[in-house]
Amino acid sequence: MNERTTSAPPLSRLGRYIRTRYRDEDVNAFLPPPLPPDPPIDVMPLLGRLSAADRALGRLDGVSLLLPDKELFLYMYVRKEAVLSSQIEGTQSTLDELLKFETEAKAGTPGDDIQEVSSYVDATMYGLKRMESFPISLRFLRELHGRLLKSGRGSEKNPGEFRTSQNWIGGTRPGNAAFVPPPPTELMGCLDNFEKFLHDGSSNLPPLIRAGLLHVQFETIHPFSDGNGRVGRLLITLDLCDKKVLHQPLLYLSLFFKQHRSDYYRLLQEVRERGAWEPWLEFFLDGVIYTANEAFESAQKISDLLNRDRIKISASGHSPGSALQIFELLRKTPFITVPNATERTTLSAPTVNSAIEQLRKLGILKEITGKRRDRVYAYDDYLNILRDKQDPVPAVEETETLDHSPKRF
């Protein structure tokens, strides 16, 4: 990725540092200026990227409406994003583990990583439903955060409540941190300004530019004791859905941020230190273009695969009716077991066994346990489309006063 820098900053775009006391030392905490930036964003140099991003989003939105299984694609894509967003926070869970847990193919109580990803899915779907009757606001963000941290790791970090203690990013204390967000005494003032911009309809900023501004401001304020990164990334998609740029929540930037994490953190800091909004927005729009194109290609690949395998089953000549019933189930849950498939269809266990064996011989299903009993089968070709680029990455440390051990970004 090309290095993005900026010239001398306009002074009115700069926030300010204030001295705050943390334990036995004075530290500098950052207060961002209110949105929108002043002087205003220079949109002209961004028009090429903005136009390309709008086209990519329009193409993605269109294919999501044309897909015969758009609800399935949404179901799976939200789960892929949940895994990627949580991996940025330092979880080691994978999409396979989440889906196995959800389809009861993996027995036992889920670990913290799986519970965290599952809570992200829940928060996403809650936010989409909540927007139907309630605007994105500080209350909305608290509710979203409450769902995100309602159980598992982070549940002791005051879910649904803004922080009342100092946090920081990087380092072992605020005095040697990479960045120190506003102190608790200034937090509500920053959040009030943030909410005013959320509800401001007079700025006439393009929705994608607005979403890019919101994300940085939220990450800079860092209003919660935990989960700020996940809420801040989710806010991008929810705001674009709220502004009707997307009809389905299919734009998630976690993959792009994960692949370019050093640029991501550097550009956030350049906005804070130099008022460098335009380089950040170039990066953000590049991420929208890349991510929308990736999602579009995944949608096409999944649609083609489903059609191809349906034809393969129908042409197999082995009374395909039962196999097609199992195939319909696979489109919703790409991991299955015989008991699970029996419970969720009208078929008997022997018929399910026979249909699964037929799908296995056709190369559609793959047995993944190697066991004689309690076997688990996977729709591997389908999963491979979604598995792409989901390897865990190291987390960035963040710490706050209620927990003196390092904590995830």
C-alpha cells in the first residue's frame, strides 16, 4: 500500500492534550475536536476513489438482492465478519469452530473465544433489528455494547456502560502508552459532540466520508472499558445501512484493517496528531472498494457452487429427493451430523445416513472426524470460499484501571 502522508496540519483541525492524573503520575490525554473537521474535508482529490467505492457497493448490493439465497449469504457473511473482527482483538477462534458450535456439531460449553464471536453475531443482528425503530445514538451504542459483552470474556467490563476510568492503547500504563483517550471527566462532552454529528443532517457529506469520520472519532474517544474496536468497526456498516447506502449489511472492513493493520493504526494517529483526514479517507475508501469486491466475488462463487451441486445431485440417478433435502440443510448449516439432520428434516435416521453417504460419494460432503461413531460432515467447498484470509493475528494491547493486566484493543 502506498504511504499516505500530509503537509502541515490546519490548526483548527487539531485536538488538544490535557494533563490528567493517573495513580502517581501526570499524563497527557487527548481530546479530539468535534466533527465535522474544520476546515472541511477536501473531497475533490477523493472523488475518484469515492466514485469507485460507490460503484463497488452498488454492485454488491445488487448481487445480494439477486441471490436466490441472500438470507443464507447474509447469515454466513455476518459470521465471517464476527470471526475476523474478533481475531483483530486477539481471539484464536475460526469460522469452522463457530459454525460447529452453532450447529451442535461440537459438544460442550463454548470457550471464551467462541463465546466472544457468538456474542458479536448476536450484537450485529440486534443492531440491525433495533435500527428499524430506534436511531443510532449513544443509547443505541450502549445497547450494542451490552449485547457484545453480555457473556464470556469482557463480561466484567461493565457491558452497556461508558467507562468511568482511564484507558490507554499500547504500553503498560498511560505514561508509556502509544495513545491515551479522553479522561473520564471529559468523556461525556466528547460523546455529546459525537452524537450531535450522528444526528446532523446539514453537513451534506457523502455517506462513505461520514462513515469514515465516525469510525475514527469513535476509536479516538474509546468510550468503553472493552470492545471499542468491535463496536467501532460495526458502526461503519450499521451507519451505511441506516443511510440506505446498503440494503443488506454486507460491508465489513475487518479483513482490510487486519491485512493493513500498521497503516490503519498509523493513519488513525496521524488524524489525531496532524488533522490528516484526507489520507485516512483515501485508505478507508480503498478498503471499501477492496472489501465490497471481495464480498461480491464470494457471493458469485457461492451462488455458482450451490447451483452446480444441486444439478449434480439431481443428475445422480439415485432417487435424489432425500439427498436434496440434506443439501437444503447444508445451505444453512455447512456442518451436520446424522442426529442433527434427522431432527431438522422429515427424514428418518437410516434415510439421512443414506443421503449423507450419497452426498459424500458425489464429493459434496466430507467426513472430518475420522471416527466410526459421532461423525461430523462438512460442506467443504462452501466453507473454503468463506475461510479465505481468516488466520488469527496478534492483538494490540489496551489497558484500563479496572484490570491491571494487558487487554485487547
